[in-house]
Amino acid sequence: MNFHAIRAIYRFEMARTFRTLMESIVSPVLSTSLYFVVFGAAIGSRMGEVGGVSYGAFIIPGLIMLSLLSESISNASFGIYMPKWAGTIYELLSAPVSAFEIIIGYVGAAATKSLMLGTLILVTARFFVPYEIAHPLWMLCFLILTALTFSLFGFIIGLWADSFQRLQLVPLMIVTPLTFLGGAFYSINMLPPVWQKIALFNPVVYLVSGFRWSFYGMADVNVGISAAAILGFLALCLAIVWWIFRTGWKLKN
């Protein structure tokens, strides 16, 4: 294992984050704070409880998940796309660094940024809404697994994209709508029976449900199924990345 290479890639990516601190960390936290002000304080004060939890507290897991998904994908996709765009990817591929070490460096840095952001949003939420975490260990597990899985997914998008516009295609057109329709701001049990069944085809429902269960012990889907869903998606992303490096697709042409 080439730890020097992993550390070099990781430190380079983290240094880029701190050079763009306003865009990488401060801006997402401020945007999420606006959600707390609007939905938690203004609208939430006029709504009843959801499953015995105030609406402002109910949306905290969904808002964290919304930011975590988008930032994980964005950080990882941009991190690997820039070497492709600049042509330095060939130097990396010709260096004595394995694909596994490259993935650890880039995906590890992107996941670290997302975890930093998720922690900051969690702390910021305390200023707006009181909340409790019923299962802190499970909350941490879901947070880390989601950050790693969607950083890996973003890594795949960065390898696939051939323009800056394509980097935003999947997050804006697919991930964000699925998150808003995945129970981030409501329980799918509030939907009519037909739409409840349709919502179960949305993979984000399982992420939000499992994460919300770790806070309040309430879930739209069994927590075991939620954990299995994210682990299954992680395994799928690992298989796709392995295939890309094995075949050189979008890397050597």
C-alpha cells in the first residue's frame, strides 16, 4: 500500500477545500440554515407534530441528507474531473499508484468534506430547533456510509463526464429531485396508499428513513432494509469503479 501517494492526493484535495472555504463549507451551511428559518421556524411553528416530533426537528435528518448527497457527489466528481480536464490524469495513471490507492485518496477526501459539512449543519440546527439523537452510533454509521457511497458515486460521475455541464447533470436532474421526493420534508405515510408504494422505488427514501430513525426511532422503512440498501449501492459503485479502471473506459481515451 502506497501511503505516501494516498496522503498526497488526500492532502491536495483537502487543501483545495480550504482554499475555497466559502464555496465548499460556508455556503452550504448558510443555505441549509435558511431552510431551518423558513421550514423550521416560520412554517414549522404553524404545523402539528409528525410522529410525536415537532416539524422543525423532523426535517433535520432530511436536510442533512440533502446537503450530504449533493456535496458528496459534487466534491468527488469535481476532484477527479479536473485532472482529466487538465490532462494530469495520465501522470497519475503512469505513476506507481494503484487504482485502489487513487480511489482512497479522492473518495476519502470528498467523504471527509461531506462529513465536516454534515457535522456543521447538525451543530447549526441546534441554534434553530431542539432535537435529540436516540441512536448516536447508528447516526454516525449512516452518516459515514452515505458520505462514502455518494462520494464514490460522484467519483464515477467525474470519470464519466466529458464537460463541466455534465458534472451537474446527474445531481441537478436526478439526485436533487429524488431527495425532495424521498421524504426529506415529510413522511411517506402522509401520502395516499398508491403514492406510498411508488415512493418505495425511490432509493433516497431508504437513506432518509434510516437516518431519521437514528434520530427519533421512527422510520418509514425498516432500518435493516435501509442499511442493506445503502450497502448494496456501495457495492454496486465499487464494482463499476473496478470495471472502469480495469477497462480504462473514459480514462485512456
